[in-house]
Amino acid sequence: MAGVNEQITDAVTQTNVKVVAEAPAQAIAALYQVASHSVGISLQNAVHSQQVLNQISTAVVSKAATLIMAIGESGGGGGGGGGG
């Protein structure tokens, strides 16, 4: 039985060492990508929530202004002092 050429075994060994050596760096890179993506989605959610709250705030202020103006139009209210 003929032996395997040393150049072939060296090439396979070097390739295996390269793959094993690069694995931690690739794992950390994947982790960083996932973390960055999560932070990006969190910021998008925060911006969306802020926009929704701004819309609600505008509606509340508009309704409050309408109610205040309705009080003045109705002529009611207890202000003005006593003319007596």
C-alpha cells in the first residue's frame, strides 16, 4: 500500500488549521452583527413609539383647546364677580 504524499497531508492540515483558527473571529463577527441589528430595531421601536405619542399629544391638546373654547361660548362659568 502506497503512502499518501506529504504535500497533500500538509495542505489538508494547513486548511484545517486555518478553518479552526478563523472560527472564533467569525463567531464574534456574527455576534456583533446580531447585536447591532437588535440595537437598530430597538431604536426604530423607540422612534415609532415617540411618533405615536406625539400624535396622541396633538389630539389631546386639540380636544382640550376645543373644550376651553366651548366653555367661553356657552356663557357659563362662574367668573366675573358680583355686580351688586
